[in-house]
Amino acid sequence: MKKLLVAVAISLLSLSFQAPALAHSSISETIPKYQAMLNSLPEEVSITFSEEPLVISGKEVNSITVINPDGQIISADQTRVLKNRLSVSILSNPSIEGTYSVRYRMASPDGHVVTGNYEFYLGAKSDAVNTVLQKEENSWLEHFFHLHKEHIGLAFASLIPILGWIFWRRQHNLD
């Protein structure tokens, strides 16, 4: 038992020498606000993050898409980046009362991609759920593994020596 505790202590100690993980960027402000009830459609939607997004010349790695209650994209194709703020213009479409969905994708400077969505309402909340966002919500597990694959790998890598030692001990105790 004493040897098992030593093996566990060594494994935990080896994890303490790993490079620290950087925190992922988070949203500090959305305009319009999350679940805001509006009387008129805004000209622009913007999201401010806790850090500046990664910008790669010639590639669009950051985006905001606004979807109306009928499921149509009503935002411009080009998302603008200004410091730690992403913004997109709303195309001049007739306003439809109901739930508007905002999807976003932001690449952090460390390479991690932050994605998500939120809603705001024009006049009243819609009863129907947007099918485009419903498909995205179903892939949360895929997104989780993509975001944390290094952490999961480290956890399994730290278990291998412990399980190997336990297996070896059992084999030698049986002889």
C-alpha cells in the first residue's frame, strides 16, 4: 500500500510541472444584451470579449451571424474586429417580431476557439426554437472534447504509470 501511495504522489508531482493552461476568453458585453426585449431591430450586433481575438490576414476566423425568427441570416458577411470587440451590421430586412439568434465564433490568441449563441427578442419571444441553433446545441459534447483534448490526454497519461504499477504488483503477488 505504501508503494501505491508513493506512485500516486509521484504522478501528481509530475503533473505539477506541466505548463499552466491559459484561461479561455470570455464575453464581457453583448449589444443587444442577452435576452433583451427590443422595440426595433438594431443596426449592428457587437460582442466584447475579455481579450483581443486572433486576426489572420486574409482569413475570417472570427464571426457573428444574426438569424431572424424565420431562420434567415440577416447579418452582413463581414464581421469587423476592433481591439477586443467583434461587430456585424444587420442587413436592411423587414423587422419580424420574435426571437433573434446570435451565433459567434472567436479565436483566442492562444488558438482556442470560443463559440456560442444567445438570443434577443423583437416585440415578443417566439414559441418555435430555431432549428439551426438546435443542431449546434446537440454538438456540445463534440465541442467539449475539441476544447479539452489536451487536458483529457494528460489525465490518461498520468493514469498509465499508476495502472501499470498496480498490474505489475498483482502479477508478482500471485506468483
